Amino acid sequence: MMETQDADDQEVFEIVDFTTASEWERFIAAVEEAVHEWHLAGERRLPPLTKGQLATAKWSEKTVVVKFADFPFNMTHHSILNECADSPPDESEPSSEYENEEETERLPQALDDLMNRENDFPARAHCLVRWYGLREFVTITPANPNHPILSPSKAKLLLSSLTIVANNTNCQVPLFVHVLRLSEKMYLGLGLGAGVRTDYNMVHMRNPPRQCTHLAGLLDVFRSKLQCTVTSPPVLVSVRFTYILSEWPHTLWTQQPPDFDATLTEVGFSDLGKLPFGALSDPVSELHLSATWPCVSEDILVDSDVYSDLDPGSAPLWTTRLITSSAPPCLLTEYLTEFLHVCRNKQSVTQILGPDFNPEAEEAVQFSSALDRLTEHRVPTISKMVSSVRPGQKITRQATNTPPGDSGPIPKDILILILNYLFPDAEGEEPTAPYPSTLSQVPEWEAGDGNVGEHPLKTLLCNMKSSGVDGLVWRLAVVMCHAIHSLGGLPAAAHLWHEVIMELRFRWDNAITIPGVSSGAPDLSSTLFHQKLQMLNCCIVRRRAREQSPKSGNDISEEDDEFYECEEEMEEDEKGNGSRPAWDKPEGRLKRCGQLRLFETNEPLYIPITQEPAPMTEDRLEEHADVLLRLGTDTVGSQLRARMMSASLLSDMESFKAANPGSVLEDFVRWYSPRDWIEEPTSDPNKPPQGSLSTRMQIPGNMWQEVWSSAKPVPARRQKRLFDDTREAEQVLHWLGSMGPGALCGHLQPTILHASLCRLAEEKLLYSLPAPNTLPQPLHCNSLAAILEMVAQRIVRLSRQPPDTNKYQEVVDQMAEVEGSIARAQSVRHKLLGDSTGSTVGGNSPLEDLVFRLLDSPEVTLDGGPRGPAAAVIRKLFQEAQRASMLVDDSPLDVSNSHDDRRSSVNSTHGGPASELGRPAGREYLLRTLVPAPTAYSRPVPHRMFVVLAPNEFRMTGAFSEDTTFC
């Protein structure tokens, strides 16, 4: 009894709970969940595929991760974008009874796509799309490429799982499993729906069986797979032979990197100030020509192991495509990339080149020589007089700027030529490369007819915060690019910048203006670097005026450097001055101010000679505004703020009092601020004017009244300078000297991109090419010129923001796409038209149209087939390549023996029949038919087989269907 009870207890402990889901069931549930989430369950009815739709349509990919135990898979749904079913999918369970006969005869959408004749060889599509013609499918791929599905049992388990999913969800979309290594592109799949099962299988090997090297043997394999018991209809066959042209013997790529020595010695300065352009290597690597026999009956074509009439010259359809480099190495892109790389460097000139290139040490030597000049004898010697006269700029630079031993990275002769290009006035009266008389943001534009027209980027270039075209900043940016790329990288940039700083210091010390810089006060719409050079020029001009103005004995004082001497001669009215004392005589008059007269004396009112306002760069304006804000709003801060802001007002009041003795505040307001004077009409012109100050001028404690009361009659030439040119110049030179080459290039970024835009706009092909798909497409126009305009708009925005090298790098990447597209177009034109310059861009010739179609489309159909004008040009290229590689003789092809040649070539090799184009690099055969399977009384269902024969590759894919209802 006890033994029986123990046995019952043991049986209870061995009960297995079958309600717990296994790993396999969880995997199936996860796949089913994804199928429902993507709305793939139920019948799908889509419109028929149009011609070429599989190649030109945009595809959508949705991916989720599903796990089988601890093994993850990527489950991806591939479908044509924005294509939906005519009716919502029916997610109900498949029924064994149909409402009518039409419902029974309807096949799944995937089987209709298998038989579609309009998309036999799509040029650009997923491999499964090319092999099976599918518009929608699902793939399951191992998430880790290093753990592929190598075991047949695992592959069958996954296929069984997908079969269960398709049955449970009524999913008619084909489901595939990626087996073997991912590089082999091996898929096994199935499709269920409407009582039909389709198995998708394939074979992949290096060498094909002898029977599978021609169409006759492939037809035998296809029929044996069908196992038909009745007479089957003819098999529809599509054949494509592809010939590859990879050698261009008579159109060699001639683009070479720029030779800096040749540019300076032979060409001169014309190319030195121009950025290079073009691809360093041929961006077009191959041209594929495909001869196609589309969808013909099997008894029309003959292709066996002894004879083949598949000659490309007899093919009804010729198509061609280009294989191009996605990112060809281009000169302009290299220049800009290396320039941005230098921008990220934070080292100073001394850290890069060593202590010999220390501007501060050289300034100390200059200061010591200045002290020597102060203490030398008052009567100079002849040698001193000769040395004080500035000789040619070239000699001065060699003597003062180059360190001992010529240790700079840039050779001295090249350096002198570069500096003469930047500062052409040093060469004398007839410089080699003078600056233009006026600097503009927009370069001259030559239209197609040779006349000067409006630049296509004029509006954008005018709004860019850059500098004038071919000015000093422009030339410095371009030459800095040349130095970085061709003369030694970062050390060469540091050496060139060191020499430029020394030249600017020399020009300030000798009061020589800087050429190639806009005149006047700093232009706040230009770059900060250009503003600093303008400020330095203003200091030089002020210093010149101050040193050249005549000084009288009354003007000399011990603190002479604190006074400002004006250039203009004073206009004094001697009338009525005889009765005035000497200390009360008017000084510094410019001219009369209309008919205005003074209140107190009724004498004419004169406009005084005043000091010009102090120019300021944008960084100094920001500093000035910050100082005013930091003073606060209390009484002391307000007084200090008023005093800082009234410096110019005090100078003008003192000049006014000196020019108009006996004047009062009302007289000054009438000239300086007429809006603050309320005049009363009077009938007698001889009477003094009548009127009053405005309300704000009469407020007690008004700043104008306080400044007027403290102002003394001092003419402008004896006032303290509002603008201290010496201090401002030293600050600018210190700001320039403290910058390393990286900081300099950061300030030159907008200018070099400005120059790059102008360089790209010079290419006439730009305005005829389509936009590449790798860039954001503009809405209004799908052209490459519109892409460049979008890039220019972004550069305009970046030029008005603080420098950000990462954002500039994104712009350079987009410009690289534009340059690469133009380079590809130049290469194709050079090969097909023998013209790489684009002098006849925009013509209506068939070859011109072919060039643009090749660049815009993945594959182009040649008009006229093998007898068209484009085919003749391409045929000639193939024949020249064969002659160059000595595959055939120079003698013309013997047409009478062509059939014997094809027969012997088929017998001797598996590479396909030889022709005037050579042997095909790839052969593709597509066979399909509609026959009952698996029995004679089954419903006719589609069958398809696709075969690829290529060097060291043989692939056979098959989609064979079975009627599961009448089997």
C-alpha cells in the first residue's frame, strides 16, 4: 500500500506543464506581432507594376529585433514607399469555402509580380527584387554578422516557423531567411495565400555545371523542375548580356595636382589667387553596356553549347549605366578640408616654428633701433640717409623679416613672390598683380555670349559677411590654402602668417597704407579680420595727416602727442575781428552755416572744424557697450556713463566756441541739433532770431548745459585727440600677433568659403546637371545649381554667427558633393564627346542628352538600340579598349567569319560568345511560365527561374509554386 502511494507521489512530481510557452513559440509570436504591426496580414491587392517602377521607386525599410532564445534576428519589411493596397487587408482566418469562383482564382500579389514583364532587370534594387521581381517582402537576418545560419537544420527550423506565421496570420507577403554568410546573399523563403504555396530557393557556386552555361541547358533544368505531365506552354525567356568597359586608352584623365613652383615661375599670379578644382582621379570607373532580348518565346532564341545567335548587335534593346566613385578625391575639397583641419589647431607661431619666429623679440629689436635713432648725431651721414630711404619691398623683407639661416618652411624665393602678390605696391609703379580699384562682394560674371551679366549668386553674396573679391583678405585666404596644401601644412601657414604680421608692423612704423583693404572706417558688414585691417589703415592715415600738417610755434608744446592737428585750412572772417582782443579771435572756422546769426552779437554763425569720430570695430563696440552696462543705474554710474558718452560732444562744443566767440548754447543747438530748437517767425531779417530750446534741453541738470558750461574755446587742432591712432594701431597689431595660424584660419573661414562658392559657380556644367540624391532636395528645382544656392544660404547664415568649425565641415561636405557631381559630368563628357571644358553645355544633340541622362538615371536606354548614334560612340570606345589591350588585331572584324567565331568561343569557354564588344562580363537569363502544379488537374500557377553567370560566380534562383487546394 505504501509502495503504491509513493509511486503516485512520484508521478505527480513528473507532470510537465505544457501551458508554458517554449522559446520557439515565443519566437513565432514575436514574428506574428511584427506582421500585424506592419499590417501584412490578409489579402493585399495593389495596382500592377509600371515599367521600370522597381528601379526608380523609393523603398521603405522597417526593422524590428526578434529573438529565438538568446539569438537575435533583424526582421525587416521592404516595400515600395507610399504604395498602399486598394482595400484594407482582411486579417480573418483563411476559409476553406469561397463565396464565388472569382475569389478562388485570385492569386496572391507576389505571384502577379513574378509574371510581370515590365521589370525584368531593374538597374538599382535589392537582390531579391532583381531575382524575383517582388515589390514587397520580409527578410529575417542574424543581427550579428559573425554568427550566420550555417546549419541546414536551423534553416529548416526557421522556414518552418515562417510557415506557421504565414498560416496563422494569413500573410501573403513572401518571407525569407538569410542563410550562410551575409556576403553570399543566400535566401530561402516561402509564400502562402489563396491556396498556393511558393518556395523560393537558390543555388550559389563558383563554377557552373556544363549544362547550365547556355539557354538550352537552363530550359531543360527548368522543365525538369516543373515535372509537367501534360504539354506545357512555351516558356517566356528574357536574356541580358552585360559588357564592361573599364579602360579608357584614348581619354586618359589629365587632372594633376597643382604645381606651386610652376604656378609662381611660369604661370605667374593668375592661378595663385584661384582655388583649384576637379577630381584627382577619374571619377568614372566603369561603363556597363547591356544587350537585352526582353520577354521572347523559347523557340525564337538559339543558345546551346555548339551555337549561339545571341549577338549584341542583334539585340533589340541596348541599355547603359555608369559605375562612378561615390566620393572621388577632388582638389577644392582637399583644400577646404585641410584648411578646416588647421582651424582646429590652437598653437601659436612660436610654438610651431620655434623662438626664432617670435614677433615680440623682433619688436624689441625695432624699439632698440628706435632708441639708437633718438640718440644719434643730429647731422646724419650719407650712409644713414641712403639706408633710411625705403628700397624695394623685396629687399626690406629679406633683411628684416627672415630669421638667420633661412629656417622657415617656405623657400625664400617663393615667399618673396607670395608677399609681392599680397602687397603688390612693394614692386614699384607697375606691380604684377595690382588690386582692383573697387572691392565688391560679387565677382564679375561672364555670360554665355561673352558679355558681362549678373552673377547667379549675387543676392546671397551681397548679404554674406565676408570681404571684397580679390582684396587682401581674399588673397590671404586663398594663398593660405595653397601654403597649407602645397608648401608644408601647418608650419608653412605659421611661417606665412609670421611674415604678414611683420609686413603690417613695417607698414605701421613707416606710415605706409595697406593695399587691398576698403577705405574708410571699419565696415561692420565685413569679417572682423577685415575690420582690423581697416582700423590699422585708419590709424596710418591719421598718423600721416598728423605728421604732415604744418605746425606753428604756438602749436608746439611739451605734450605734443596729446594734441590733434587737422589737415584743413581754417577759414576766418576778418570782418569785425579788429575790435576783438587777440585771445578772443575766432579760430577753426570751416564755412558759414547758411544765414544763421548768433544771438548775442548778431554775427554770422560759422560751422567749426571738428575732430572726426573715432572708428571702432565690432568687438570694440561690444566692449564699449558692456562697459556702459556694467556701470549700473545709480547716480555715480549715470554720471560716468554721461561723461564717457559726452567726450565727442565736448570736443564739438569747444570747437564751436573757438569758431564763434560770444556764442551761447542756443546757437550751438541750432547748428548741432536743429530738432531741439523751436523757432518763432519774425518779419525783420536784421533782428536776432527768436525762439526757444526744446523741453528736454530746458530740464534742470541737462547734460548739454553742463558740458557747455565746462567747454572752453579750443580749436580742434589743439584739442586732445578723440582717436589715439598710436594706441589703436598697437592694439590691432597685438591682436594680430597673438593669433596663431589656427585662429587666423578661423577668421578666414567665411572668406575662403566665399571664394569656393565663386569657384563652383564658374563651372558652366553646374547649371545643367541634376541634383545628386545624397543631398537634401530643394522643393522648387531639382538641379545642382539649386543645391549650390542652398549651400550658399547656409554659408551666409554661418558667416554672421561665431565661428563653428563643425558646422563649416558640414557645408564643406555638401560642397564636395557638388564638386564630385561636376567632376563626374566632366569625365563623361570627355569620354563621349571629347570635350571636358563644357564649352557647348546645354546643346540639344543626342550625345549631350545621353550625358545628362547617364548622370541622372541608374540606367539609360539607348535610342535606336545598337544602330543609334549613342551606340556607335560606345561601340567605338569598346573597340579602342580591345585594341589597346591587344585582345583583337588592328584589322577590322571579319563579318563573314563571325558565326564560326561565336561557335568556337561557345565550345571552348563558359565566358559566353565573343563579339565586337568582347566577351560579356555577365549573363542573365530569366525564365517563367504558367503551368498547373503539382498535378495536371491543379490550377495553373506561376513559376520563375533567374540565372546569373559571371566570372567566378554562378547563381540560380527559383520560385516554384504549387496548388495546395487541388494537389
